[in-house]
Amino acid sequence: MIALSREFPSIFGAPAITVIDPRIFSLRYFAECLACNHCADQCCQYGVDIDWANMETLRTLGPGFVDFIAVPPQEWFTTELVHDPEFPSSAHARTTTRNGKCVFAETGGRGCRIHAYCLCNGLDYHLYKPLVSILFPLTFEQGALQPASEVLDGTLVCSGTGQTLYAAARPELLSYFGETFVAEVDELAPRP
């Protein structure tokens, strides 16, 4: 692990990153997810951890969002809340699954319905889509920005070729953690 000069909290206050796993600069995956024609959104098959406050934000989007998702709100999330200080509200649940995919996965095509709804309605998806989903296949644990387990154990179908985990996620990390964070991590990245 590579220690950063300071703690870098996300725009939500948590998670806060203090160290970087250097494997984010060398491990690769096919980052153009919607251009993939062989995985059928396999990474969405288990649902995703979602911050409690994020759940509440989605519930307040109203009938237009509910109609767009086409699943009743009471079926969106698991009922068990897990205490976790790395999430902004210190608690998270998971999105549920239907027919082998996240309840928010596009049913007739590819991608995330939360993301699509935000784009269609001029909303910043960073404020609505789960952070864990956006950063995948990067994740955070105990202050470390690191590869998700699916990359490390080889179960992520699109692992191995394409951009590095960091290069692909850099624009999202900039949105969540800011310019100073990205500038420092850029300096840690090996030079080509």
C-alpha cells in the first residue's frame, strides 16, 4: 500500500481514502462497459451496496422515477442495514436482484436505470447512483482505494485487457474526491 499525504474524504464526507493499492495502476479491464458484447452486465448480477441516505434520495425522486424503474420502491433494497463508517450515513443495505440482475439494471438492454434516468432528466448521476457501483471495479476498504475482489480472483469477465483500473476510474475519482486527490494519485502512477 502507498500512503497518501493526508486523508481525502469524498464529497459526501465518507469514504475517506488514506492509502492506494498500487495494483490499481497495473490491473486492467475492458472499461467501455456498454460497448461490451459478451458479458450481459454480469457485474450487476448480485446488486450493490448502497448508502442509507442514497436509498432515501432515490425514494424522493417521485412517481416519474418509480415509473422509469418499473419496480415498486418497496422491492428496491434489502431490509438489513449494515453499520459501516466508510459509508456517508454510516449504514448501507444492498440493491435487490430480480431475474439474476440488480433491480436497477436495464431489463431490455444494457446499463443502469438510475444512470439512464439521471441522464434523461439532467441530474448528476454521482448524487443518485451508488458510489460502489460507479467506482467498480475499484473499491474502498479501511481507507484503501483498491481493486475489487472480482478483479483479484479473476471472476470479472472483462479483466486483463484495456485500461488500468485507475485510468478508467480517474474521471469518477475526480468527481468524488477532487483535483488535489487525483493530482497526488497521478504522481504515484508509474510513468509509461
